[in-house]
Amino acid sequence: MSIRLRLTAWYSGILAAVLIFWGVVIYAFVYFNTYQEVEQQLKDKSERITNQIGVNPLSQSLDLDPFTESQLQEAQIYIQLWDYQSRSGKISGNMEKLQIQFPVVKSNEIQKKRGISKIYVNGTPFLVNQQPLSLQGTNEIRGLLQVGANVSSQERLLEALRNILVFGWLVAMALAITSGLVLARKSMRPLVNVIDAANQIQSGDDLSVRIQYTGPKDEIGRLIETVNNMLERTELSFRGLEETNKAQRRFVSDASHELRTPLTTIRGNVDFLKKLWDQESTDRPNLDEETVKQMSLEAIEDMADEGKRMSRLISDMLSLARADTGQKIELNPIPLQILVQEVARRSQFLDHQADWRPGDLSILNGIYVNGSKDYLQQMLFIFIENAFKYTPDGSVTLDAILYKGQVGLRISDTGIGMDRDEVPFIFDRFYRADESRGATPGIGLGLSIAKWIIEEHQGSVEVVTRRGEGTTFIIWLPVVFAPPIE
């Protein structure tokens, strides 16, 4: 059974119980007030008649003579007297006129049936007060007094009330069930929209589906808001996963391409050396020993260079793989001046054509950062090598600045620079500016590794560049101040 039907059943059941309860209360109230006055009238009349009935001293029997005929003529009251000893009785004139008599209760049952009870005579309802009569001074029951009233009008009133209550209950229940179904359907409609949206998402790939709701912010409104927020987060997560998968596929494709080139070169040189040194091969070129030796050395150098390139590529990919698996760098306080000065000294031995001009690094005296010495050096070397690579002539500088609790390590060059729209992509894996592809050596993983190292050190990187004028990278790191180094 659906929730809508269960809610309707519950509401209708509760309403039915309430209506039955109040119907019983109303009926009992009307019944009590309808018969109370008649019962009191019968009791008063019975008491007056009892006081007027005499006793024959000779026969010790009931003397009914004092009970005059005028008292038996009341139109609304029906009176019947019965003497158990003489087996005779009297009835009021209205009973004679209607030719009716109340059934006489046996003397041994009168104690059980005394009081007011309802009696049907020829199908007509009477409310009768039955009272036993005894001789004065004795407990022996000698007669029976029955005082009754026709309650047909009261019966019709109560019957009409019963019909009204029953019919009204049926109408109310029909309206309640109908309106309950409508209201329950209207109330549950937002939940149906939730189900439809979930089914739409399940059966398709459209995660942009949202549940439209303009009602009050009640429980259902909050539920729909929660579901919409969940759908939004799911969509963002799914989009992020899609982007990650695309980046992974692009990474694998680029890595395969980058690995294929040195492998092809190595295999080509191996095949060439095999032919060159195979004395029995018919494809062996007819060259003198000195030429063969020179060509062999060139082939071996090519293979060595490609081997180094593959080694660097695999090392870089390993670093990125560690980043992808969430590996954390162990951070310890490090004196920054010593680290940067060592990098500046060793950078002069890197391959470069531009002038290497390290600036004044004394501003770093006494400044510590929480980091890893090896990874920070690797990061700085990546930026410096990158600057050398794209600066065929001019200069590359390294200096430092302090600003609001952060230290900035600035690497600037006067190289080829880049367009502003290329900046968002330079930290992507295997990305290189189109003009530099093939012309400048590299595989496009260095800056990706550098960015990971910076993020692991809770830092950030700022890029300022212009085509043909050079590029400046500023690596910002949070600092810990310590006593100056003497």
C-alpha cells in the first residue's frame, strides 16, 4: 500500500472514530433529555396514585374505589391497576378507548421488573413505571400499579436523529476519504517529483535535473532542498570525476607519446648498430673502421641521451603518481636562506645560455619555513631550469621579498614569455606552449610537479608574463620567524 493510501486510511479512521464518539455523545444527550421529563412525570403520578389507593379492612384487599374515574381520564397518562388477590383491575379511559392493556407482571417477578421500562403494545411504544402495591403494615405484594406514557413522538425523534447521525457520518466519511486522497496526493506530489528526478538521473546521464518546489519550507520543503543540494554536490563530484578521467586519459596518452619517442630512437639505433657490426650481414655498409667507430659512438650517445630522458620522465611521473595517491610531504622547520643560497650556487652549473644573476638573499636571514629541503630544492630547480630553457639570450634572476607573513621567492627571466590566455594551462601535465613544442626540449611535467610541492607546503604561485618580454614566477610560502643567524 502506498504512503498516500496509508495516510488517507489513518486520517479517515481517526475521523470515523471521532465522529462515532461524538455521535454517541449527542444521541445519549438527546435520549436522556427526551425521556427524563417523561420518566419524572410517571414517577410523580405513580406516587400520588399510590397515596390515594385504600384498603378494605374486611377483606384486607386493595380498595380501588377512592381512585376516581376522573383521574383515569388524563389523555397523556395511561394507568392500569391490578389486584393479584381478586384478579381484577382497572384501566384509564384512554386505554379503554384505545382498547389496550399493559401486560401484567407476575407477582413473583415484580421485584425484578419494578421501575420504568419500555413496553410495546400493539406495536406502540410506551414508557411504563411499574410499582408493586402492598397492604399497610405488611410486605406482602397484593397489587400492581402501571403508569405509562405514549413515547411514539420521542421514538420518531430519536429515529430521525439516528438516521441523521448515520447519514451524516457516511457523507462525512465519503468527503473525508475523497478530500484525503486529493490532499494526500497533493501533499505527496513533491515526493513523487523526487522519485521522478531520481529515476531520470538513474536512467540517463543528466545530473542537472533539479526538483521544482514553490511550497512552504516545511518538512517536505527541507527534504527537497536537501535532495537538490545532494544532486548539486553529486553533479559537481561527477563533473570532477569526468575531468579527472579525462586528465588521466590525456596523461596516459601523452606519457605514451613521450615514452614512444625515446624508445623508437633507442630501437632504431640498436638496429643500426646491429647492422653496422654484423660482419655477415649483406646490409652492412662498406665503411672504414674509423667511420664505423664514429657512427657507433654517435648512436650510443643518442641512446644514452634518450635513456636519460626516459629516466627523467619516469622520475617525474613517479612524483606525480605520489601526488595522485595523496602522499604527504614530511615538513620540518628549515632555514630558508641557506637552502636558497645553495640552489643559487648550484644553478650556475645548469645548461643555460642566459646570464644567471642571483640577487641579494640576505632578507631571508633568520626566516624559517616548514618544509622538506629536498622537495623545495627540486621545486626551485624546476622553475630555474624552465627559465633557462625559454630564455635563449638575456638573463635569469632569483631574489626574495617579504609580505604579510609570507616569503616570496621570485624567479624572473627575459625570455620568450607567453600569452595571458596560456597561463591557466602551464601547470597542466604535458602542457607546453604550441610555439615551444619540438623547438624547446622537455616533456611538460616540471611545473605540474612544482605546483604539487608548493601546495604541499601550504603555499601558492603567482605568474606575471608577456609575450616576447619574459616571465616572472613568485612562489609564496608561509614563514616562521626565528632569531637572526649570526
